[in-house]
Amino acid sequence: MREYLKTRPTKEPYYKHDRFYVPKQTQKLSPSDKFKAELKALELAEVSIKETYEELGDLVVKVNTDDNLKALKALKQSGYEQLSELSAVDFLAQNGSFRLFYQLLSYSKNSRVRVVCDVVPKQMVNSVSEIYKSANWSERETYDMFGILFKGHRNLKRILMPDDWVGNPLLKTYPLHGDEHARWYEVDRIFGKEYREVIGAENRDSAYADDKDTFNFSRKGAEVEKGAEARSEKYLQEYQEEGGVKLVKHPKRGSAKILKERP
């Protein structure tokens, strides 16, 4: 816990420059010998590498879009057991494409590798959810927010926005309507604005979930298909691949220990 200070440092701005200040680009260095094995594994897997460099201690590898699956398979076999992040950046205005990136972590090597590739609109990208289970929802979110299509994904549909939502909210060209528009979206679209007082605004509390509503919510520990009858019995749901990083499951309050100082 941070030491209590009357000055309230958290209220101070985190930047000291003009708000339009653009920081300097980070240095892109030639890969060190630390990543020799990773580059060799990609070479043996016949991955088409367009660019490679080391940035802030991480290896960055730009590959051909069609080789994303081969690249991640090779890196997982090289010890990168966790896909910690998968998303994209909209560069459509600059070069007509998205920059899709995969952030990989190796616990045994204590190192990270970022695989990137350029994706043009409506291009099908290989899904990597069969290699890393964490990619399942990340690919759905990327599809929902950017409109990027993933070939081979078992359930590629929106995950944050309603199924009938028009557009992709993280596109730089997406119009900003704000929360007021979102809370009345379904009422206005389905019934009309004249029914606002009758139905009321949508609940915008992100923590709210109705465990009886299987159409909009999944039941943790007793998942069912969308709209199916809710079941009472629970079963063990696997959330990651065999040999993956161990998850902490149901810690018991009585077994916890409060430390008064660092050991």
C-alpha cells in the first residue's frame, strides 16, 4: 500500500508537456543472441519473415499474414506457453490495413515475443484459437471492435456489442455517439423513442448479470448454448490448453496469510 501523503500525488497530471506533445519513437535494434533460438525455430518452420527487430527488450517479428499460424506454432514449441494479448491497430488511413499483433510470454525464458502482420479489410486471417485457448475471446473481440475475420474460429460472433450493432467501435472512422446513445440504442431501434418512458434505459452496469438469462449471459460453471434451458448441475469447464499456465481456482479465505512486511 502506498504511504499516505496529504499532497494527493494521484491528482497531479502524469505528463509535464503540452497535451499535443508526441514522445520520441523507441529504438529498434538488431535482435540479440538472446532470441537466436526463436528466430531459428521460425526459419525451420518456413515462416516468411518481413522484418525483425528488438524493442524495449522484446523480440518483434513481422510475418506474412498467411504464416501467422505457423509462426505461433513454432514459438509455442520454443517455450512461449502463454498468449497474453491479441488485438489490432487501425492504420487504414495510412496504408489501408490493420496491424494485427500477438503478444507471447515465456515463463521459462523470462522473455516476450510480439508477432505482427498486416491485414486488409475483409481478408480472412487464420484463427490461432486451437493453439492458444486465450485467443478464442480475443479473436471475437477483435472481430467485434475492428471487423477482422478469423478463418477456422468455431464461434466468430460479437462479444461486447449486441448482435445487431452496426459498425466496429474501435475503427478510427467510427462516429462517437457516447454512452447516452448506447443506453437507449435497443429501445429506440426495436420499439421507438416514444417507448423510452415505458421500458426504461438499458442497465449499463458492466458487473450486472442475470444467472437465469441464458440468452444474454453464460452461467459460470454450468455453461449452456445461447438461449438454451438453464441447467442446475455444474461441470468442470476447461479454459486453457494442456500444459498451459496453471490457474488459481477457488482460493479459500482461511488458507490466506496476511503479511505485515515483505519477507
